[in-house]
Amino acid sequence: MKEKLRRIIEDNTSRKGKIFDYFIQVLILLSLVAFTIETLPNNSAATIAMLNTFEVVCVLIFSLEYLLRIYVAKKPFRYIFSFYGIVDFLAIFPFYLRGAYDFRVLRAFRIFRVFRALKLIRYNKALNRFRIAASLVKEEIILFLIVTFIFIFLASAGIYYFENEAQPDVFASVLHSGWWAIVTLTTVGYGDIFPITVGGKIFTFFMLLVGVGIVTIPAGLVASALSKARDIEDAGLEKKKSKL
């Protein structure tokens, strides 16, 4: 039984493993959406009750998954103190404390598990340079997009907690704060929305530093990939000429 569970939970090459992986990924995304909607002002009582019920269901499933991962792990303590183990724990533990800081935003990091599923994907080889370049850096681009999404989400949630009380109209929810997060991380800085608290300003400073990397990384990846694509094309042409 333990070995069967291990194959389902840790090995997504089987049909049951894929179903389990995709189910957890979808549930993570839905829980983040529910958390974001929960911060919207003027939610109806029915909406709040539905979101609370969904949160309880998510926590129960994530808790069961966490315990099962410990049970099937060959080295349980290694999983518990690993990056994923700590994130999995922080994503559910505060729920049982009731009143502690809300760590649900950390579930965004669990999206990194999608790479286990992406390993199964096979892309067709491209003929032109841009497609070759895309194939060369597809994993880096996917990683970059996921990291960017995580930072936008964390920035939105972070500035919301710092500025909501001081500016309830501007930073009314995580969704409202998303605009500030995007213009800050992209270093556009329109100036239409800005923090006024000390904590918010310090938080903004660190987000600006992160934003510099978000802007420059894609340009470097594309330039490097195009250069490699040209080398691959040139090597292919040389081989064809030598055969002729």
C-alpha cells in the first residue's frame, strides 16, 4: 500500500500520478483565487461563507497530502525540512492557529511543482531561428513567468497588508494592489498609487530591486538564445555543405 501511494504521489508518469498532480495544481490555483477574492471589500455574506467553506476543504486536502508525503517519503525528515516541505507546512499550519499571520500567499511557491508535469511535455523541433531560440530557453522562460507571477502576487499581498489601513480606498484588496505591484516590479512607476507608511516604503524599496531583475532577465535570455540559434543554424549548414 505504501509503495502504491508513493507511485501516485511522487511519480507522475502513471495515469493516477498525473491525475493526482493535476488535481493538486488546480486546487492550489483555485485556493489562491479564492484568497484574492476574499480580500475584496463588500463581499456578501453568502460569498464569505462559500469562500470559508472552500478554504476548509482546501486545508483538509492539503493537510492530508502533507501527511501522505511524509508517510511515503523514504526519508521523512528530509522532506519535512526541504523547501517544499516547509512551504507545504506554512500553507496549512496557520489555519489551525486561528488568528496568526495568514501564510496562504506562500501557496504560490507550490506552483513550482508544475515542473514535474512539464517534464513529460515534448515540443516539436522548430525550423526557424526564433523557434529554435524558444526551444532553447523554454524552461527558463516558463520559470521566469512563474517567478514573475509569484512576485506580483506576493507584492500585491504584501503592500495590501502594509497600506490597507492607511489607504483603504487605494489598496482596498489584493486585486486592487495588483496594479501597484505590476507598475513597481516593471519599474514603470506611474506615481498614481504609492505607499505612505514606513513599512510600505521599505517594502517598495525591495520590490524595486527585484523589479530591475524582472526587466533585464528576459532580454538577456532572448539575446543569448538567438545567438545560440544562429550557431546551430550555421553548424547545420556546414554539415550540409560538407555532405555535398
